[in-house]
Amino acid sequence: MKEVEVKCPATVANLVCGFDILGMALQEPYDLMKLRLIDEPKVYITNKDEYDLPTEAEKNVAGVVLLAIMEKMDNKFGFEVEIEKHIKPGSGLGSSAASAAGAAVAANQLLGNIFSNDDLVQFAMFGEKLASGVKHADNITPCIMGGVTLIRSIHPLDIIQLNSPPLFVTVVHPQIEVKTSDARQILRKEVLLKDAIKQWGNIAGLVAGFEKGDTDLIGRSLEDVIIEPVRSILIPGFDEIKTRSKEAGALGGGISGSGPSIFMLSTKETTAKNVEAIMQEVFHRLGIDYKTYVTSIAKNGVEVITGQ
């Protein structure tokens, strides 16, 4: 195979209480990428969108992933890449992870699937390091594997794929910018033991809720006493949206990744659409442009659409 096109899903990282260890893939939005294998050991990048991202491989999230793969294979070949982003950079919906994971999966397809999922996560984390300064995998892992994932450990890498009941996800992306690197810098360096204990209980409850398909337990566990109280001040309307969404029947939700997007989980599509209306009303009143999605958890991660 000399050319492949892949579809790279948006992701929600943290899932409220699971900072840097939990993530889920979404059916929408998603990026499209085309990758071609070439004889020259270089990476050529073409952007097919409006975001004007760097085309130098060393400065591009997908580019650094491909360079890492090429180095692993002794630079015997190179790649031409076309990237069409529909996940806006800085949205908190795993835009950089989609590029990094898409590049890793597409390259692996062209090379005859010689790398494992763990290998692909390791390669894709080079992209996240470039984007945020930290090699985190909570977006990367569900983007590659689909569904809901738990990263028990980065060193050594230990990934657990979780079950999940059928849930609807409502997302609002206010058109403001919150950089992941900035959102990390404002976090507290020390945590009270009583807060850590409460957080551990919520993480364990959330994982158990997904595994058992217990939506009530999922709802009770969607609470963050460490990260959200600090980061939510960067997102106008956050508290109102969260309160009103739960009053409308949502299980709960919070900040998607480092923000500014907000997500809410619901068991019924009608509830998810009511939540969307609440989100739209709040940001319309605040005079902030926004984009909303009513979607669901994607069972699959990066998918090969065409190949030749």
C-alpha cells in the first residue's frame, strides 16, 4: 500500500476526575488525513484547512510523529501528508491528538501494521509533547483504540480499554482560546489529602460505573475537586451550564481536556438535545460565538477510509 486516508476522531480527556488518565473517543467531529509513502527520507505536509498550522515537520504535531517512526526504521523512506482538520486547534477536543494518532496509525498501515497499539501510542505522544510540553496519552489512547480508555501508567505504558454503556455526548466549544500549556501552569502543585481521597473515590467509581454499565454511578462519580475548580474560571458560563444541564437530566460532565469545550453525558438523545439548547442559550446571552455537537462515544479510534 502506497497511500492511505484515515478518519481521526475528536476525544474528551480527563472525564472530569481522571486527570491525564481517562479519555473517550467521539463520533463527531473528526479530522481527515492522507498519507503517502515516498522514497525520500523527508516529511512533506500540506494543510487542507483554514488553521495555517506549521508545515515544517519538526514544528508540526503529525510531522514529529512521522519523524520518530522514520528514525525507528533507519530513515529508509519518507511521507507526504495532507491534513484536513475539522477539530479546531485549542478546542479541548484532542485536535493535536487527532493529528498525532492519525499520523501514527496511517503510517503503520502503509508499513504493513508492524507496530502494536502501545507502539503507536508511544510514537503519537511525541506530538502531544510538541503541542503541550508534556507526553500525556489521555487523548491519544482513545483516539487510537476508540471507546473509553484508562492509562494506568505511562512508564511503563499500561492501557486498559473500558466497557461503556450507550451514552449521548453534548459538547459546546465556545470560540475562545485556552492553551493546554497555560491551563497546566495554573494548577496547584500540592493537593490536600482529603481532596485526593475524594478524587480517588470518584475515579474508582467512574471506572466501575463504565465497566458495570451503571449510569447512576457514572453520574455520581463525575465530580472533580482538584482540577475543575481552578480551570473552570477560564471558561465563562461554565457553572451555569453544568448546573442547568444536570437539572435537565444529564448525568453530569465538565471541562473537555483543558477547555474551553464543555461536555455533558446523557442516557437519552432528547436529554442531550435539551442540554445543547441550554449551552446555546448561555453563550448566546454572553455574546460568545460557539459550536455545539450532539454525538456519542465512538467504538472505533482512527479508521482507515481508503487505501491503495
